[in-house]
Amino acid sequence: QVQLQESGPGLVKPSQTLSLTCTVSGGSISSGDYYWSWIRQPPGKGLEWIGYIYYSGSTYYNPSLKSRVTISVDTSKNQFSLKLSSVTAADTAVYYCARLYIVVVPAAIGEAIFDYWGQGTLVTVSS
Amino acid sequence: QSVLTQPPSVSAAPGQKVTISCSGSSSNIGNNYVSWYQQLPGTAPKLLIYDNNKRPSGIPDRFSGSKSGTSATLGITGLQTGDEADYYCGTWDSSLSGVVFGGGTKLTVL
């Protein structure tokens, strides 16, 4: 059974960089069949996809956050990480890491399935 | 404003059936598979339905999914109080080149 666990500071000051790590257990991040993703949920609001990474280091980001987001992977530790720069109060949210099965091919039916999620970690942006 | 449109809330009595709609466009639901997620209070979302109508192992057949054109529907029969949760639809959006979610629907079992 794959398990994911987020870790990182729960409080970040405005204009600083939010940094979180997701540790994967019960399966290898290098398995090749899956991507590894970050999703966030502001308090009382819906889900927002942030981006994903493949074990090789290939990344894909939400266009609305792309200028501020960096996702990286450390296969030796079975971890992947999120950095979000220049944060404001609007970035206050519960941040989830998740395993993603995604197939997107031109002229074919695409699918994006988040099958395993971490428990989430609340990050508050405040001075 | 979410790319996919869901009703903010639905309600029904225990034992009854309820449906939750998810409306999109040709760039998302119309040409891609839809997934549904259940988020119980204070917990992480959980995959409920994938590829429009398939259930992961362990999900009871009280939960079903369907898709027609640019809309998808989640159905839940034999409602239980434990089904009270927020439900989200999600899919790939070819125009936005990203994963999109609905705004979520809060299910109340009266």
C-alpha cells in the first residue's frame, strides 16, 4: 500500500518561499508508471492542481502558478518537493501530495487520476 | 471560479439515491476521462471513480459514474450518514494544459 506524507513549515512569511517535501513509502517513486503531484486547498474552498513531476525530473506546472513553482525529486530518498516563491496570504492552504496516473496524447482521450493522497499539511502565510 | 461546474450542495434522506452533476466543455470533460473524489470532513480526498465509471478496489457499488457529452454525473444509492462529504470531479483540460477540478459539492444525508 502506497503512502505519502507531507512535511515542512506550517507558517511562512509573506514574500518568502514555501517549501514542502513529500515522502513516499510502500512503493518506489522511480516505478515509471506514475507521476508525483502537488495539489492545494484554501480553507473552505476547492482543490487546485499545482503541478507534477516524473522520476526523471520532467515537470509540468499549472500555468497560473508556473512563474512561482518549482517541483523537484530525490529518488535516493523516495521524496519529491515543492517550492512556491513570493507567497501571499492567498497561498494559505492545505497542501497535498498525491500519486498521479496521467495519459495525455494528442487526439486521444486523456486521463488524470490521483489514486493515493497524503494527509495534507496546512501552510499559513502570515507575518 | 472553477473550470468545472458542480452544484454547491445536495441532500437526501438515508437509504435514498442522489446524483451530483459536473459540467464542463469540449476541452475537458467532452474529450477526456473524468474522476470523482470523496473528501470526508477533515480528511484528504479519496479516489472514488476513475475513467468516467470505474471503481477502484474497495469502493462499494453504491457509487457509480457516468458521462454524456460535456457533463458527468456521480450517483450514490442507499445513502448512509457516513457518505456525508464533499465530492469533487476532476479531469484533464486540453486547452489549459492542466488538471482541473470542480468547485465541490457538499452532500448532506438528512
